[in-house]
Amino acid sequence: MARIEAFGRGSERPIDARASFQSARGERGSTRSTLLSGLVNYRLGSYSAAEDSLQKVVAKTPDNRSALRTLVSLYLRTGRTAQAFEVLEVAMQRAPNDPLLLQSAAEVYLASNNPAKAAEMYERAAALDKNNVTNRVRLAQVRLASGDTARARAIHNRCC
């Protein structure tokens, strides 16, 4: 197997990602290792394994935003919009002002063909995280797709 390397923040020294993962897995059954397993499996496309791990994390720590957001993305990616809405509803009750969660909510609304609600979520996310250009660009795209070119252009001009 090839060695996986990543550079640590602010460091030129490579970090062995596999060793880090294995050390976290050494804490067998810990929420941290289960979350890491879920996130890695999601990124690798092993959605069933990712879902199992992420659901375990949410069962142990219901307020884990990372697990909730990843579950929403996983359900969207696998075409299970109804389940994405269920997780999103719970997550929004627990963290209604999390900009990344609002961004996930916008994606769920877009997938369910509700661009007006998606725009509302992107607007809320953009207001909470003024440095995140992605939310503003996506809001402009939603406005443009719904035929509101004047607002789309205004949003784009303000952020880009």
C-alpha cells in the first residue's frame, strides 16, 4: 500500500495520514474514531460504511454538526432527499445559525426543486459568514437560475 502523506498546518513536515487514522482507530469505539471513519468512508465513496459510522456518532453525540452535515450530504448524494430532510430538520433545531449547515440546507432545497427556500438559506449563511464567498456565489447562481438577473448581478458584484 502507498503511504498517504499530508502537510500539517503551518508545517513543511509531512504527516502520515494513515498513521494518524490508525492511532484514532486505536481508540476503538470512541466517537472521534467513529466520526473519522465515517468521514473517510464518505470521501472514498463507501457510503454504506460511512452511513453506519455517522449514525453511531449521532446516536452518541446528537449535536455533532460534522456528522449531521455529512449525513445530509451523503443522503443527497445517494438520492435520498427525504432522509436528508429528516436529518436536516434535527440538525437545524440544534444549530440554527451554523453557516455550513445552512449551506447544506440550501443544497437540500435545491435538490427538492425549491430555489426560493434555497436562496433564503444561502442568504442566511452569507449573513452569518461574511468571509465565505461560496455562499454568495451560489446565491447569485440560484437567483440567476430563477430568472432574477438583476439581483444575481448585484450579489455577484458585491462579492467578486
